[in-house]
Amino acid sequence: MTKVSMTVNGEAAEGEAEGRTLLVEFLREELGLTGTHVGCDTSQCGACVVHVDGKAVKACTIFALEAEGAEVRTIEGMANPDGSLTVVQQAFQDHHGLQCGFCTPGMVMSAAALLEENPRPSEAEIRDYLEGNICRCTGYHNIVKAVLAASGQDADRIAAE
Amino acid sequence: MPKDHGIGAASKRREDVRFLTGTGNYTDDINLPRQLYVHFLRSDIAHGEIRHIDTSDAEGMPGVKRVFTGKDFEGVGGLPCGWQVTDKHGQPMQEPAHPVIAQGKVRHVGEILAAVVADSRERARDAAEAIEFDIAELPAVVDMKAALADDAPKVHDDLDGNLCYDWGFVEENRAKVDAAIREAAHVTTLELVNNRLVANPMEPRVAVGDYSRADDQSTLYTTSQNPHVIRLLMGAFVLGIPEHKLRVVAPDVGGGFGSKIFHYAEEAFCTFAARQLGRPVKWTSTRSEAFMSDAHGRDHVTKIELALDAENNFTAIRTETHANMGAYLSTFAPSVPTWLHGTLMAGNYRTPNIYVNVKAVFTNTVPVDAYRGAGRPEATFQLERVIDKAARELGVDPIALRRQNFVTEFPYATPVAVEYDTGDYNATMDKLEEIADIEGFEARRRESEAKGKLRGLGVNAYIEACGIAPSNLVGQLGARAGLYDAATVRVNATGSISVMVGAHSHGQGHETSFPQVISEMLGIGEDQVEIVHGDTSKIPFGMGTYGSRSLAVCGSAMVRATEKVVAKAKKIAAHLLEAAEADIELRDGKFTVAGTDKEVAWGDVTLAAYVPHNYPLEDIEPGLEETAFYDPANFTYPAGAYACEVEVDPETGKVTIERFAAADDFGNVINPMIVDGQVHGGIAQGIGQALLENCAYDETGQLVSASYMDYAMPRADDVPFYAVDHSCQTPCTHNPLGVKGCGEAGAIGSPPTIVNAVIDALHSGGHKVGHIDMPLTPARVWAAMQD
């Protein structure tokens, strides 16, 4: 076991990890941040997406020790300081972009990263960017609408075209 | 003006806030003090005799508490099957023992050989690698028809071959059907495969067993769609724990789609091991384990014949299906190809003569059971494909052929034992033609052709039977349980309400839609109502959520309980208002005396019920809480019509879905936003089945598609926006809400739509292709174009 420290959601976080401990396991089991989920074991599903130093990263693709000193943001750190939902989160609720909620943390983290990179993505760009996040419930319709809406576009009109 | 609350309002989902902020409580988020972890050593051989297992090295590894093998479960019950099918000769199906841990033989890849319990997940996994075992490999059976050969290897030595049952439905119809086919003006025949699928809810299964010596109480936290069913099956049949000593909790559950209905070995193991070790025992499935231990779906091979007279009226349908059961009978497996499939073979059509034969077969594969739609997608697929093929053979319009044969008068008793209460199939087809812009298709086809693509249009209807109950009927059909549901409406002293429901929400939004119903009935805010579900210690009883039944069955129980609450509250209000009970009306959260301005607020009445200082104690008890069980008189019959336009790249065979439209009749709708979402998700799973997904075994029984690297899940760029409509509403006649259920429709209606569209595209390019089996991968479509 090795000591590892990083900043998680703006706060200093410290814990112990084996060399083989994945960042997602460290977040869930050592820090108790269970909002980040594990949906597969081949880095395909995207349920574990977090932001590491501002970039969307599947937290099953890096070891906890590799995140030493990093700035990590998880779904627990996404809401506004007063606890209200951010624009992206609110758009997911407004457009019913989630059902069982299991893929949702990764989906929100990916969507937020996309809008950081591309503030007004097209439908095709959204679908392409979210290709690494699998949702089994929504058929993606309302997820894509939520991201369109979060970027200030008329999601209902675009979806009906 | 759309409503902003109550029945029909698109109320935003309250459960979203916790899911969007990472504060949900899924089973894997539960960690108990002194918790141990189990790692299951699973067979990588499909069929073999266990000669020797040596766990001594593993037991000496750091952190290991105990290693369990089949021997430890010799005195423990096997996993029960909840449905007994009677074959066409009146004999019960063959029912093999289903051990928690393999005993003597392994029968599919993924079967549990041994279980290591240790103080960390990693140590349990490490120790499992130190278990020595010797399995003598036996020939495996994978193909169903080969499994029925006289000299086929037997999956179960103590059974008479690999045939579970040979079911004929309705046996009395058979001679008439044969005659009608002989005398038909035209018979269209189609042989097809309904591909094996894996449900793949994004949350893998998890079980945490706990045991308290202090009160001899066992608790199982599990990813289940129906915690009471698990308590009954595991308590009564596997571990022998009475209900009052066993609590089953299914907290937030990350999707189910049927795969979390069933009672699984891992649940029984964790509960058992926690009692043995006196410490909590946790198992979290990996996705790879999920592929080889979650029950699979579909896997039918069918021949269907459709007979028509000279005027193109359907006169008979005859089908022969082989249905894969896998190596053991999962909880409801026998019902899927029979009662959930044969009863739907009439579809939306007036076909007077129908006979369905199903041979259920054991193979050395993972057990197969219900997956979204369960039997009804298989029925719809074959029927809507053969009708399309008939239309092409006869040179008639496929929509017109369907319309000509639609059932138009209700109630309608089919020749396959069910009675449709309401429907209007022409109305949904009219709506579909409008929202899909069928008229504009030819212009869009020309545009595609100008780009070098083949464009096809597929259209079909579907019907399903859901709202699964009625108990007396399913009992006759072989169910070993009732299928009613229950709700308790607990009105608190200050007027807020907790509703304990037997339905379980794992994405369906019950926490939002159920309060809409009570808000409508009582005239109080939706936020005054909270839904409690998923814990056998909090809820009176319930059969859970599957078969699109939550609102139709459990919602109806909630309505009945609320009616009882209102009846009692009116007595209290009459007393407070010094009026006759018959004159009391409840509106907008107030009780009034008809024809006067006398009123008393909801909250004053509820307070009086709990602080009964001025109360009719001689007539009624204090308190305001009522329970109802609801057992409907019939299934519900949602129906609709779907259209899909595809483009096929003639160079590569790649299919893209350009447009998809769904016009559904779900009866009354409580929350249209949630209903839309259910349809979207179902359609995406149908697209997955039609184009992408295939659970594949090789001939030795190796599972070839055991990860998301090999099993193609639909992703955001595989699907289009969908046009969905549920404005055609013929309310169900036998539940108080008039609702029909919407959870499975999309997955039932859509696979034939897509295949019909691809076949149409290929014909437009001059390729006279009769059928391509799903999934319609580029390789399969390209190959079909070369013939």
C-alpha cells in the first residue's frame, strides 16, 4: 500500500492504494465518493468518467497512484456552490435525459467536458463525443436533447427535424 | 394548456436530483462494518465432470476466511423455477436441479465452481487463482436441433434427453389449422432466428448478505426488480429462512430489463455465507461475469407459415419454434416461449386458425429467461416479418394488407386464449403515416439514391399483453405465484402521504408518476406524496416490476387504497362539519358540504385522525392508513404501429437508421415525458437487436461475446432522434386508471420494422432477398446482396 494524495472536488484528499488500484476504486472505496460508477471492465461504458486536471478521463483507465497531485472532479463536485444544479445537470432533468441514473454521472461529466471544448456542438458532434458513454435506458434521444439545450440551442426543434 | 401537475402532466422527475449529484444509493454503494468479499471461481468449460477440487492452498492465502464448494451446499435447496409448463401430452416439463454451486458437473461457461470469501476483493480474487481443480471435459451441446438428436450429449444425466417440453397451443386448433393451410390460396413461409441477447443494464448485479445473531435476522441487499419475490424464493426454497427472519432490500437499481427479476445463485450464496461466517459478505459482478451469469434473452429458431385466401384475408398461422432454455431453468424461463409468446401469435389480426408449437431445449449455455418484452418480441418479429414477406410475394401494399386484416371490433377473443379489451389499430396506423411522413418517403428514397445509397421503408404493427396478472389465469397457465400487487397509503398527521408500493422503480420514475395519481385524486400537491419501495421490511407485499405492470397493477392497488382513505376521511370530515357523510365532497384538497360554503381542509381532517379529540370514535378508529391488493381481470393490450427508414451502403452493407417513428396506444397516460422516454429506450434496444447485438457461442460452448469489446451495444451515434406519439388512447377497461403499460412496447415493435426496412432497401436495389437474420451486420447484409 502506498500513500497517495490529490485534490478532489476542491478539497485535499489522501488515502492508501495498491499499485493495481484504479482511480475509480480509490474514489469509491477509499474516499467513499460512490457517485462515480463502474459499468464494465474493458473501459467501454464510460460510467466512471471524471475530470482529471480538466480533462474527461475514464477513471478505470488510470491507476490511483497516477493521479498523485492531480485535480480531480467527480459528479459530487459538479453542482453549484449553493447546491443547485448546474446548467448541464438541469438540462438532463428538464429533458428527461436519465432513467435508472447509473450511466448518468459519467454522461454528465462527458457532456460538461464536451461543452467546455465545443460550446455549441451539433447533434452529430454530440453523438460522436458521447460514443464512449453507454446508456441502456434512454435510447440517447433525451441525452442528446439535454446537451443541445445546455448549449443554448432549441433542442425540441432540432430533434423534430 | 398542458397540465402542470396530476394525471397527464409532464412532471419533472424528483429522483433525478440524487442521480445527477452522485448521491444515489445503489447496492454497490452499500458497505457494512466488518464486510467480507466473495470472488466466484467460474467454469471456463461448458460441460464437464468435476473430478477434483482442492482449496487448501487458497484457504491458506492472506485474508481468506473460507472457501466454499458444491459440497458446502449439498444440504441446501437448489434455485427454484417459478413456472411449470405442461406439454402437449399433458405431462409436466422436465425440471432439473439447479444448484447454487456446481455439484458433480459443470453445465455452462460461467457456472460457479467455488467461492472464496476474504477480507478484500483483491485477496479473494488472488486466492481463487490458487484453487486447484480437475474437470474432465465432456462434449457440449450448443445448437438446439443438434441437442435433440438421439445421440446428443445430455446436459442433465438424470433427465430423459435435452427436451424440456414440447408444447402445443392450442392443441385443439391443430387439425383446423392444418386444413386451412392445405386449402389456402397462398401460403408464405419464413424461417428465422430471434438472436440471443444479453439485457445489459448498466449496473452489474451486486449482492450483500448480512446476518445479525442478536435477533437471527438475515438481510440481503440486492439489485432486484422484485425484492419480495426474492425473499419468497430464496427464503422458502433455497435457504429455509422464514419471511419474518429475512429482509430483502433493493435500493436504487441501475436498470433491469428483466434480467434482475430472477433469483440468482450469488444472492443465495451471500445470504448463506453471511450466516455461516457471522459477517457481511459482498459480491459485485464484473461486466464479464454478467455476460456469463445474468440470464440471457430471446434465442428462438422459428418456422412460421401464414395462409391467405384469394382476397388476401389471413386464414391460418402455424409456427414451430425451438426455444433455448440454457443449462438450467431460470426463474420464469418456461413461461417466456409459451404463455408470453404463443398467446400473442394473433397479433393485431383476425386470423381464425392459429397453432403454435414450441420445443424448449436444454443446452450447455447460460440460462435464458425474460428480457424486455419476453416472448412478445419473438411473436411480433415472426408475424410482422412473414406478413411483410407475404405482401411482397403477392405484390400488395404491406400497410394495406395489415389494415385489411386488423381486428376492428372489441372485445376480441383470439384463437390463442386471450381477449383484447380495447384498441384501435387503424387509428395508430393513421397516426403513424402522419408522423412518419410516409407520403414523403419516395422523395427521400430518390435523394438517397442520388447519393449512391439504397433506402428502404419498413412498417409494422404490434400488440402485446402486459400488466402481468391475473392470478387465477396465470395459475392455470402454470405460474407458481400470484401476480397481483399491493400498496399501502399512509396519510401522516399533517396531511403528507407515504405510499409503500410493491412495484420497484429502476429507471421507470415511479417516485414521480405515482404521486401524480394521488395528487389528482386528492387535490394536494405532488410534493406532499412520497413513494417508498424496494424494502420488504417497509412494504406490505408486492410482486415487483416487469411485464409493463407497475402502473396497471400496483398503481391500481394504490388507487384502491387511496379510495379507502378518501372514504374514511369523508366520515371524519362529516363529523367535523356536522353534515351527512353522503353530502361530503373532496375537491382541491378540501372537503366541502354539497350546496353550502362549509369546508374543512385536507390537513385538518388528517390531523383529526391522529389527534382525535373531536372524532367519531364510536364509528371509526383513529389513524388514516389503508392497504389494498389489486388483481386485475385481464392482461392489458398496448398496441401500435412503427415505421423505420434505413439507408444501406451497397458497397459495404452498412445500415444506418435515418428515421424512426412510433405511434403507440397505451391507454391513458399519467406522465407523457416518462412514457416518451420508455419508448425511446425500447426502440434503442430493438435497434440493438436488429443491427448490433448478438450473444454468440462457439460449437464447444465457449461464450465468444463476453465483454463490450465483443458484444455491440447501441451507442449514441448508432441511433437517430425518434418521433413518438401516444395520442391514440383507448383506455384499458379493467383497471381504474385505464392504463396499459409502456415499458416494453419499443423493444417489441421495433426489430421487425428495421428488418422490413432493410429488406425493402435491398429490393429497391434489385436484390431479391427474402430474409436476413438479426443482427443485420454489414457482413450479413453485404453477403445477402452477393447471392
